[in-house]
Amino acid sequence: MTSVTGHEPQHADHGHAPSPARRRGILMRPGYVRALWCAALFFLVGMYIVVTLRWLAGWDPVYQWEIIVLIAGMVTAPLGFLTGIGAFDYWLHWISGRPTVPDDHANHGAYRWQDYFKVNTDHKVIGVQYLVTTFFFFLAGGFLAMLFRAELAQPGMQFFDTQTYNGLVSAHATLMIFVFIIPAFAGLANFAVPLMLGAPDMAFPRLNALSFWMLPIAGVLFLASFLAPGGAFATGWTSYAPLASEQPFGQVFFNMGVQWAGASSIATALNFLVTIITMRAPGMTFWRMPLLVWANFTTSLLVVIATPFIAGSQFFVMFDRVMSTSFFTPENGGYVLGYQHIFWFYSHPAVYIMILPGFGIISEIIAVMSRKPIFGYRLMAISLLGILVLGFSVWAHHMFVAGMADWLRVPMMISTLLIAVPTGVKVFSWLATLWEGKIHLNTPMLFALGFVSMFVIGGLSGIYLAAVPIDIHASDTYFIVAHIHYVLFGGSVFTIFAGIYYWFPKMTGRMYNERLGKLHFWLTFVWFNVTFFPMHWVGLVGMPRRVADYAGTFGALNMVVTIASYALGASVVIFMFNIITSWVRGPIAGDNPWRAMTIEWQVTSPPPVFNFDEIPQVVGGPYEYGVPGAKHAVLKGGSLQEARV
Amino acid sequence: MIRRGALIKMGAIFVVSAIIATLVAVLIPWLPESASEEMDGIIFTYWFATVICIGIFALVAAVIIEAVWSFRVQPDDDTDGPPIHGHTGLEIAWTVVPAILVIAIGVVSAVVLAQNADAGDDALEVKVFAQQFAWRFEYDGQVMSDELVLPVDRGVEFRLESADVIHSFWIPEMGQKQDVVPGVQTEIAITPTRTGRFTLVCTELCGLGHSTMRAPVRVLEEQEFEAWLDERAEAGGPPPGEETGGEETTGGEETTGGEETVGGAQELGRTTFADAGCGGCHAFEPAGTDAQIGPALDDLEAAAQAAGTPVEEYVRESIVEPNAVLAEGYQAGVMPSTYGESLSPEALDALVAYLSEDTAP
């Protein structure tokens, strides 16, 4: 609440590095040293809460390490870390009655590179923090994929035992979904959405910072599960009960990691909703919002409504283990299929959480790089809302073979097939935007077009899976693996790459290397297809998914897939090299290298710390390319790149 | 607005893309050769969807390729395209036409689904028991088998039960798939249409032995199947430790009586080996099994000597507590550790004797 007043541009000292009132010692200053000892202290507190309760109850053993790690390691120590790093400082000051300034900008903006490693309330810094962190987990998840692809290169077991293999597969998917794709979109939107709206920041900057800092906790928990006795969680990212309640302790790292990622996700989504509803610049009606903003508005609604369901499902599974409840264990009347219903009630909308922001990115890029207005703007926005509504009525298509009530199959099939209609509207509108345009085939545009073509293939294989009789054959096979990689890699990851290339000059003020960018695209595009296209085939002819070993007849194709997956992994190195070297010493990009109309391109690159000296006035639609004299927004003040009044 | 030349070129690209996609669809054997009526229905639905998908794919490919080909400009071109904001007719068309196409796929699917759920009037009923990581099959409440044997051209109604976690029942050539859920009895219908050997695989991640959870499937002519069933019924008898209530009859055919106990302890050991599904994972020459998921049981004497325990004790421990001593190259946790409870004491004794005796030189 207090931060809302931060909208008023009442601080004359914008550009200056703020100086804290009182310099505290290294131990008490917010930062990594304090985070370390606070985490340790909170661990001990959590541990002795457990130990004391067990001692009082007379339970043996008093030092039950699984419970201690669960409570102290996965709940209190992360809270200690957040406290120590300084995510709660302002609120704690306020609670304890110490003087606080509502628009305290002590932690706002990045003046030195070190500022990116602190709790920072600037949405642009948080956006970059998200992207860098999620790319770390992307590399980790990709590395795990290469490990298990080595095992799958030949039939028989060569490198791992089966439990380790299952752990690698599960952790790969979990890292990619929960701490790469979903938060990478949150990072891009964090950077772009407030600027696009003409807002000085998000509605709740301190909550925004907290959201970000909860994310690495989730990722570290997922990775730390490999250290647990019995290995990492090994039940797939779907983690079906009752298997999940009987697995070794590593499973709990998944149950709890999802809580942290989910909390981060929900807080960010609330922040976006409030920002988009209340902080649009004057003249920015809903029908003038860029489609990226529309996409994040829709996505945030999905997150807020759906994410609590996966949080609940994971708590229930964990309670079945540690508290002997029977939510999903049939022995005491639990309902096994209940897990899948609750899980997919989140996880199907989650599919749209992982693609709608990408749709937004692609709409921006295709309009700008074709130099044409987006075709059918209003229908594009309405189709997002259509996907939002239909997205909640299709979850049981993941359960056609699960043994659920038979009557649910046909209605869920029809709603699933119908969701292809708004998705198709978007694809056809992008294609129509290209038509007669002045197409600039640079790296963001290549990734955008690559996305459209790969996503169409993923969408078409989705039609096969929606048709119940075909799904009954293809379900739980490599066909599914192929399908989800066409929509999540060819879909989401391509849009993330497109978005990073597109906003890189705005984020850093420097231009990436176009040649390396194109090379990265073509290597990714080719090896992506060689890796994942054959999986359709091996799946349909009989290879189940999530198997460490398989019948010898699938050997040749799996070898091809493994080799291609290594080449695909290597292509990421080019991307990393390009981004890092360009960030350090790329050519100065200029404020608006793409000649785009949306507001973020009308300020300097990188944008000023508080975005605008004066809130812009929006006067027209965001994609009026080719309309003589058209403007989207009028800006005044020092952040103008040229006179625009 | 739209240039005629561009449209003609796009039409040509559409045709080429459609031909390429059709060749990919036809030349690659995407699906296994059908072995059931249900799979025939699945394949029909598959081709119905494929025709529509090829059209959509070729259309998208044509527009993208033609757009990049004809409308690409140099990086220094600063001009803008025509300010076309939309076209109501087109927008209605690409909302309505895809809706009709997907509904058509939905109707075809619903019809095939209804057909595939029906095993016919003269259906054979087979119970399927799944547990980590083995399959067992029960016919007429009497015959237990670790191999799934089916008659050709007769509907089979499977009733599936799981003892622990979720498994899934799939014979790729027969298309049908159904999860096996603890606490719930699920059902599936299959009508095999050709004889031969197939493999049943578990397709739901069920733990560390998931990828080894397979079972052999054999489809026989009706008479051969009946003969197999009779042979198993005479040799077998009711599964030990289970109340079946149908001991006197098999499939309406009077049994000659007395064969349940006539073979004594050794016979009980032999049937327990078959009924408990041991042969699904272990090779054992006297039982004629050659599976390789678990270690072979043909030289238990040597294994017991290596472990330093008498052979009977060693065998009993390996059944009841399979993780206590592991054969080299095999992993803990794959073999179910529930046999101590699920087998009756007599059956367990007989099984130990059967395995130990037969390995004695």
C-alpha cells in the first residue's frame, strides 16, 4: 500500500545514488553475509522447534532428520535467507515502528553491477535478475537432459541406475518448467510491462523484489534433492500419487520447491494485475494496450486462479508421507485420481501460463519487424481471453486413460479441440500481419517465425492428442515428449530467445551481434527438429516415455536423437557468448533501434531509473505502422530521445 | 490490395508443402501394424486428423515462406508496410472454418471411442493384476498366468487392479491403453485380429523398475487358446492364498477333480512360481521361463554358497527380503518385497522347496 504513492514523480533527486541514513556493519547490513548467518540461525530455530516438540511428545528418535530437513531446511532457513538478504527490511521496520519513508528509494535502480546482486525494487533490475537466474537453471536443466540422453543413446543400462535416471528426467522437467520458462516470462514482462504502460514501476516494488528472491530458493531445492539419501525426486514433474508418497525423501524437495516457486509466481501475478489495472498512463485504455500487456494480464489471471491448486496438491502428497494422512492413498479411503484432477486443474492452465506471454512477445516482434499494424488487434486480445476461459475446462484431457469417469472424456475432448480455434486465430493473424509487410529478417524475427512454424507443428500434434481414440494409443509415449517439446521448446523457449534479442538493446543499451544471433537461430532450429521430430515416431510405434531402458528396435533413432540433442545443447553456448560479450562491449544500440512505437522504445537505452520524468500521454494504438503521422504516446521531459510534442 | 502474382506463388508453395507433408505421412510407417479391431478404429481417426493437419500445415508453411520470400527488405529500408488493421470477413472465416474442422474430428473420435469401448456379447473376461514391477493375469477366476494369452477375433474385457501404485496397460499393436489404479477397478476392451507374439508394457512411471515392467503376450487361434486354458486349469488349480469361490468350474466346463492337491508340495511350488508371476522376470529352466529382468534362478546353489548360507535359507530370504542380498549387476528395490505377506506359508514353503530342489545337482 505504501508503495503506491511512489507513482507520483515527486522525487527531484532521481538520478542520484541514494545514501542510506546510517551505515551498518557487515554483519547487520542487508546482504549475503547477513543472509548466511540468518539462514543458519533460522535453521537452528526450525530444527529445535521440531526437536522440542518430539521430545515433549516422547517420540523416538528425537532427532528425526527428515522432518528437521523439511521444517528447518525447506521452510525456516529460506525465510532466514530472505530476511538476511533484506527482502523484509522495509516491512519489518514499519512493523516495529521505526521511521520509514513510503517512497524510500534506497534499494531502487542499478548504478553499479553489484546492485544486480542485491534486493532491488526497480522492475528493470528485477527483470534482468529474473532472466539471468532463470538462464542458470536453464543451463542446469539442459545439462541434466544431456546426462539422461547419454543413457538413452543405446538400449540397456550404461551410466546410471534406474532411480537416478528417473531423478534426472524429473529434475530436468521441473527445473525447465518451474524455474526457467514460467519465471523467464515473468522477467521479460517485469522489464517491459511497466515501461509499456507508461508507469514508473510495478504497483508493489517491494513485493516484486520478494517474488524474485523466492525463486532461487525453489531452484536450489530442486537441485539439492540430488544430495538426499535415495537420490532426487524420481516421479516425473507430474509426481503422481501414490507413488510420490512412497518414494525416498528426495520427493519432499519437489513438494516444497513447488511451494516457493508457486508463491513467487502468485505474488508476481497479483503485482502485474494491479499494475495493469491501475497504473496505465493517461489515455492508455485497454484497447490501446500492447498485446504483450494483454498477454501478461491474461497469464496473471491464470496464475492467480490456478497456482493454489498445485500448491495444495503438493502439500497433500507431503502430508500423506509425513503426517500419515490419506488424501491419495487408497488404503484409508483416499482417492488416487483426486491427485490428478487437482494437479491438472493447475497444470493445464500452466501450459497457457507458459505460452501466452510468448504470444505477446511474438505479437510485438512481428508487428515491428513487418512494419505493419498487428492484424485484427481486438480479436487477438479477445482470443487470449478465450484461451483463458477455455483453458480451465480442458484439464481432464491429460487423464483420458487414467480411469476417471467415462462421461468426462467427450466433453473435455470437444473443449480441447475448440481451444485450437482462438489459438488458430492468433496464428492466422500473425501470418496476415506478415503479408505485404516490409519484413526485416533479423534475429528476433527469425525466432518469431521459427516459433510460429514450430508451434503450429506442436499444435497439430495436440489435435491428435485431443482426439480420445488416438490419445489412448499415444498417451504416455514418446509422442507426448515430442509434443510438449514442440510447444515448450519450439514454442516457449523460442519466444524467450526472441524476447531477449528484441529487448537486449533496451536492457543493456548495447546491440547483440546479429551474425552470431542468426547462427544461433539456425543451429537451434535445425537441431531442435532433429532432436524432437523422431520422438513422434518412436512414441507411436511403441516406446513409452520415462523409461531408462527400451526395446532394441528403437536403438537407431534414439542414437540420432541423442547426437542431435548434444548439438542443440552446444548451440546455447553461442547464445551465451553473444549475450555476454555484447553486454560488455557491444556497439551502442541507440534508444530505438527497431523504430518501434510502444513506449519502452521512446525512452533512453537503458531507461532512466524512474522510467519517465513525466508520465506519458497515450494518444493512439500501439501498432500504427504505416499510418502517416500516427503516434502511440507523447512524452515530455529529459527522457525524450527527440522532440515529440 | 493483394498482389495476384504473390497469391499464385503462394498456391504453388502450398501444393509443394502439402506433397512433402503427405510423403512424410505416407512413407514413414508411423504406426505399428494393427493387431486389434480397436487399433483399426484408432488408425482411421489418425488418418482423418492427418488429412486435415496436412492442409493446415501446408497453408501456414506457404504463407510464411511466401511472405519471407516476397516481402523481405534490406535492413536499411526505412519504409513501412500498408496500414491494414484487419479484415472482418477473413477473421470470421478463420474462426469458423477451424471450428468446423475440429468439431468434425471430435465427432469422428466420439464415434470411434464408443465403438472401442464395446467388447461384444461373447467377451472373454481377463483380470489383470499389476504390482511393482510385474503383471499377472487371471482367467475365469482360476487360471493364473504371467503370460497374457488371448484368442484371436474374440472380444476381451480386461478388468485391471493394482496392488500398489498406478501402472498402465498397453500393447502397442493393439492401441488400447488403460491406467491401473490402486483402489479403483478399471476396464478396457480389446479384440485381437491376428495371431502372434506381442509385448505388454507399463506406460505409467511406477518406480525404479518401470522400464522393466513388461509381459509377453501371445494371441492364439480359438481352439489353441481353449487347449492352453484347459492345460493350465488341469495343471494349476486355484491360486494359493486367494478366495476365488469358483474352484469347481472353469468356463462352464466340469473339471475332473482332484488335481489341485494331487501333485503335493512340488506341484504347489510349481504353480506358485507361475501364479505369483516369478517367470515374468526370472529365467528358470524347469518352469520354462527365460525372462531377463531379474537374475536367472538356475544356479541358486552357487549363489547360496557365495553368500555363505544354506540354499533353502538363501532362497527364502531372497523371496521375502529381496534387497538383503543382491545378485551382481542387479539393483535393489526392483523386486516387490511383499511376497512374505501375499503368499500363504504353505505356498512359500513349497516355492522355496521347488526352487532349491530343482537346482540341486
